[in-house]
Amino acid sequence: MKILFSRLGPGLLVAVTVAMAASFLSSHYGAPVMLFALLLGMAFNFLSEEGRCVAGLQTASTQVLQVGVALLGARITLEQVAELGLIPVATVFGAIVLTILFGIVVARFLGLPKQLGMLTGGAVGICGASAAMAMASTFPKYQGSERDTIFTVVAVTTMSTFAMIIYPIIAVKLGLDQTQSGFFLGATIHDVAQVVGAGYSISNETGDAATIVKLARVAMLVPVVLVFMLWFRKRGAAPRISKLPVPPFLIAFPLLVGINSTGVIPEAVTMILIDASRWCLVIAIAAIGMKTSLKALAEVGHRAIALIVAETLFLALFILGVIFLPYVW
């Protein structure tokens, strides 16, 4: 144990310290905690290049990340998803699939790696930074993979913040009722926190609807990641994380959803698990930030920015199109 701590401790402690600083800044200045963690992490990029912190940062950016994704299951119950009804659930699922496919096609058109299209499409379609990190953990390595991951997290967090401000205005201008507004916000804004902020800025009813729709999107994370993992494995590109047929965190997530759905977990414990998930993800993103240099991030270029903007617009227009279909709402 002492040897393990001496090997991993320095890097983990640095990642935790940056995560705490990011959380403090976020609570005092209102910006997304993930964005603060990324920016602070990148300022300490030199720690990941060599020395005692390297092993711990690698652990924080992989195993700690997987624990955080698994604990996201504490947010969701099957009853919440069932309450949406068949059409909204089918719409959410279709939107995720189409956004990912759109991302792959546009990435190829722009001359970008297919994996970047998958990564950005999944992040936009499912749950922002959490989805990006979960998907990246099961993708095979390629040149620039870590750079693309950090770009996706930065870009999707930025887009989500803009959407939190702009989308409620759009919903009101279009005359959407509270249910429609909640569905629009929950089905299009990338990160959970921004969905909550946008929804409750309109009304409590809109906020409740938006949160449930968003959690239904989060529930799609594991099947999507699993499909990608099996797809890469079939083509001989083994995932980076586990020798098991299915990585443990992809098993833990639906198990936790199932257990949470039974109601046996006390609310206080659920809140602890949700907070633990949040901290794990912030620690992981801080570590990923430390492993990425600004110079490498700049190499992604304007085409990648165009890609994620196009995916965001595609998702918003698709959801609005469904809302305005006759006999749907």
C-alpha cells in the first residue's frame, strides 16, 4: 500500500487540489466547474511530462474517470425514463444516433478523424463532457487522441454554457409551452448543470421536465459507449481499459440505475453518490487538462470548431422539428 501511494499519490493529490480550486472558483464566479478544472489543469501541464506525478495523473484520467461515470447511475431511475412516454424517449434515442452519424459524416467531409466525429457527436448528443470522457476511455489510441478529447470537453462545455443562456430565450420566442420548453432544453443542452439552470430559469415545471429528459439522455451513455467499444474491437482495435469483455464501469452504471430504481437507497446516500460522481469527474478532467498543452489544443484547428458547432445546431433543429410536428405534442 505504501509503495502504491508513493507511486500514485503525488499525481492524485495534485489532481484533487486542482479540482478543489476549480470547485471553489465555480461556486464563487458561476462558470462551469469543468471549464475551470480544464483551464487550471492545463496551467500545470509540465507536471505530466515527467517526474513523480505522471502515474497518478494517468490513474486520475482513467480509473477515477470510470468510477465517476459509473456513479452517474445514481441520478437515474427507470421510472423517470418511463414517465417521459414512448415518443419523447424514441426522439431522444433517435437524436443521439443521428447526431453521432452526422458528426461522423461532417468530420469526414472536413478531413478530420472519424473518431473525432464520433467523440464530438456523442458529447453533443448525450451528456457533454461526461460522455466525451467516457467514450474516449474506450476508444483505441490514435495520433492526437488525447488532444481531441480535451478539445471536445472544452468546446462542448463552452457550447453548453452559451445554450443555457440562449435556448430559454428561443423557447419563449417560439411560444413553446412548459412541457415543450422542458423537452427542448433537456434534449439539446449538453451538460446536466446547464440543463438545470436553463430549465428552472423559465419555471419549476419546465425545469423538472428538462431534468428528466436530460437524465434519459444520460441513461443512453452506456449502450452507446458499449456499441462503440464492440465496433472497434470487431475491427481489431482493442479498447484501452480492460481485459474483460465489458469494462467494469459499463456494468456498474446500469446496476446502479436498477438498484436506485427500487428505492432501497436512502436519499442521503443517493446525494453522496451523486456528489462522489461529480468529484471524480472534476478530478479526472483536471488530470486530463494537465496532460494536454495549449499548443497541442491549438493544432485541432477551426475545422473541429465548425464540426461541433454544426452538430449542436443539427441537434437543436432536429428537436424543434419534432416538437412542431403535428399530432406529436
